[in-house]
Amino acid sequence: MASLALAAYRFLSPLQPFLLRLLASRKPRLKTFVEARADLFEELESRLNALPEPLCRLWIHASSVGEFEQARTIIAELREQIPEMDVVVSFFSDSGYETRKHYPDAAAVFYLPLDTPENARQLAALVGADIFMLMRYDFWPNHLEAIKRSGARMLLAAAALPAGSPYLKRGLRGFYRTIFSLFDVIFTIDENDAETFRKRFGCTSVRQAGDPRFDQVLQRQKKSDERAARLKPLFRDRMTLVGGSTWEPDEAILIPAWLALRQLLSLVLVPHKVDRENIERLLENLRERDIESVTISTLDGNFDPATQVLVVDQTGYLAELYAIASIAYVGGGFGVNVHNTIEPAVHGIPVLFGPRHGNSPEATGLIEAGAATVVTEEPELRQALTAFVDDAAHLERTGDIAGAYVRSRLGATGIIANAIAEYCGRR
């Protein structure tokens, strides 16, 4: 059945442009998708033709921003090892492209076109990659098969097969067996994933390397960020809770749980969406509870963390803001999935989040290590916060476990970058 599914996909995929044009007139997001790719091939050809001939060309594809973050330390390491290599990056999502379209270490950043056989053939020939690296997932069969036919060496990095993932479903296993067989080497996050690739999908060239995001968050921790650094003196004598990437369901339990401890615990809220409408909703929520708040865009010397909540209404702060935190609450666990939990953990602080974390192996790992706590309702969160506030030894011990968890998982960047550099040197 799975082989039939792949055959059916190949047969029907040329119809995608027609269906997309049909639907784009009714769906604004699909219209944006079409318009963003209108002159893709011409613009990319012009950009690539202007580049000098590289020693080696690496094409990295990431579905969106989060997956690309896993590649950044690898790119930086390769820049050190092989300055003559050039890197091109493709994104499927508009958020990924818009966020990283001016990424300085990439010779070109572009949208991945629709996965039709002709688009795939044309793009693979145009890019002319020596090495292709897919970050984590986003498996488009026509593109992957065209890249394979082009002769590029293919790597799958930061691969994971969490329980319940679609790859493991009986009806799709054969489909993904074919897809995974296209890769020359698969680098997994942990050894359990590596064993699953070998046993369930018959992959022979599989290596457990780890998750490059651990290296990335450590690098960010070491770098000073002036915007976050100026906040440290304001919170120097206060125990501080940072709520990162929060959504409305997170705030519904986080704010009342914190209220019971506000005399001892300062609060910084960093909502996932910082558009004006969402920020105004959050500020109104605080006002209704008689909680004074200040946005970071209006912050001045009168801010008092003992009586006011700091609301971050600008992007680019979160990873560094965890540096001022004593405890972190990470949002998303009441929605699709919890957001990045290792960004706070690297700072050696306890991490709390909601129940939906199944797609984050690192979140599960932090729970198992004793560094993270899952909460499902406000009283449970209040109890967990109170335990940390009342027991400094418990706070420090849990934070130390979180920091050690991250440090024990460093090194994926070097393993993957060295494999790429070795292949590049053999060309």
C-alpha cells in the first residue's frame, strides 16, 4: 500500500500547480505562496551565476526557522574549515524565508518550489549541489529523487522518529522506507532513533550524532546581547520567572499561579506573537487583574520588578532573557507542542511547560532527567513554583541537572561538519 501511495503521489504531483491556482483565489495564504515563488528560478539563476566557482557547494533545506537553527552551528564550523565552500539555503515556509533571507553566511536563500517532477529537475540542475543536507524532516519525494539523480551526496541531519510519528504508521512505512533510502547517511539525535531507522526502514548508513541545537544554544549563551544585558541589573536582587513563547492558554494558568508568589517572584512575559493585537490583549489581561505592567519598548529607569510585570513586545530577546531567569516556563504545551526547552535549560534553571511535548525529544529528556516539570492546570503550576521559591537547594539542584543535561549532549555540530568536510575534500 505504501508503494502505491508513493506511485500515486508521483502520478498526481504534476497537478499541484493547477490545484494551487484554483485555490489561491479563495485562500490568501495560498495566494502568498504562489506570488512568493513567481520568479524563483530566474532570481536564483541570476544570484548563482554571479558567484565565483566554489570548491564545494552545500545545499541545506529547512522547513522553517526552528529547523534552520539546527544548521547554523554546522554552517559556522564549515566556514572555519572550508572558506571556499558556498552554502545555499531553501525554505518551505514563508516565516523561515522571511526571517533568514538575508542570512550572511549563505550565498543564496530561496523558497523551495512546488514538488513537481519538472520543478525538482530544474532546481537540482540549477543549484548544482555537491552535498545536500536536509534538517530533521520535510520530505518532498520529487525534489529528493531529483537531487539523488543529480549526483549530490545526501545527508539527513538531526533525524528523529518519536513514538506516534507518521513515519511509523503501517500504511506509510513503505513510503518512507523509499524516501529514507535516498540518503547516503542519516545522523540521528539519539541511538534509539538510529536503531529504529535500521530495524524498521532497513537503513544501513545511520549514525547517532545528537542535536546541533545544543551547540547552538550554548553559543548563544556565551555571546553577550546588549539588549538583554541591560536588564540584568534591574533583576539583580529578585528571583525571576520568565514565561517564554507563551500563548493565551499558557498565560491563563501562568499569571494566576504567579500572583500567589508575586511578593517573592518577578515575572517577565515573552509572548510567542508580538503583534500589536496580541500584546494589547495580554496587557488588558494584566490590567483586569490589577497587575501593573511595562512593555520593553517603553522601558525606562522607573521600572520596578517588585511591582511591575515586564512584557516583551519585540522579537529577538527570548534566548538571552533566560539569562536573567531563576525559573523558566516555556509555552506551546497547551497547543500543538511545547517550544524550545533547551534555550532555558542551558542557563542552568528549572523548566516548566504544558502537557503537549511529544514532538520534542529534548523536552522528554529533561523530564526524565528531573530538570523539567509538566503542568496541566494552575494549582499544579502554583505548587511547582512554590516548591522552587521556598527551597533554594531544590531550585539550584534542579537547575544544575538542566545545565548538565545540555552539556552532556554537545558535539553534534563537529560530527556532522567533519563528515561534510571530509566528503568535500574527496571531490
